[in-house]
Amino acid sequence: MSARVRVVSFVSLFFMGLAMYPYITHLLAMPGKLGMSEQEYFIAQQTDVTWPYSGILVFPALVSTIILSILARANSRVFRFALGSVFCIGVSLVVFFMFAWPASQVTNEWTVGSPYWEILRTQWEYSQAFIAFLYAFAEILIVFSLISWQVKEEFHQSRRLRESTPF
């Protein structure tokens, strides 16, 4: 594995972990938040003022994982794992913009009530939970790509060693 691949892999894992963090925290808080009243829920949603900025972390995770996929083209197993990770990030963006974003917009980022707030809350919470699982799976796929790369290199090294020994 080249130094470039190692750096890109590190960057991909790093930003994937950072991008996953807010979704995991929402997943862990979800059981308590689903039982809240409208007023309690809106207050709870306002406690995380950094949430809009955390979405920025998705893009370096996506770009670095795409670059990792490109660098892994010659190794089909590594390529499939890296491409699977890219796919998970892409699906997370689709889920976000189809379900979480509209719920946030209707409620003006959970500051304006709606007669459908419970439906919107459910839509928002479950989409965030699904995105958390997508990011976790994407992270696992990147780790598998790195392991696969390492296993293939070790296999080739041991094969070369066996072929070079005279007995």
C-alpha cells in the first residue's frame, strides 16, 4: 500500500468518523426524544446549535472515499469495499434531503409548531437513525478495504518468499 493510499485512507476514516458522530448521538438520544411533548422536543432540538455545521463534514468524507476508490481500482476487493462506502454516503445524502431536511424546513429548524409535528419528528428521528447506520456501515467498509489491501500484500509477500526459497 503506497503512502498516498495510507494518507487518503486515514483522511477518509477520520472524516467519516467525524461525519458519523452527530448522527450517532441523535440515534442514542432518540428513545428519550420520541416521548417528549412538542414544547420539550423543540427545546431539545435547539440545544445543538452546531448541527447545521456538522453536515459540512460529509463532503470531505465523500471526496476522500471517492479518491480511495479511484486509487483502489486495480484491487477489485478493496475497490468494492471503498465503492460500497461511497454508496452508503450517497444514500445517506438522499435520505437526509428526502426526509430530515423537509421536516426541519417545515418547522423552521424546530422553532415553529405544526399540526403535523409528531409525524415530522418521527420522520426526522428515524431518518437520522438510518443515516447513523449508513455511516457506521460506510466506516466498516473502509476498514474492510484497508484490511483487504493488507491481506493481499501479505499474501503476495509470503508467495514471493516461498518461491525464492530453494527447498
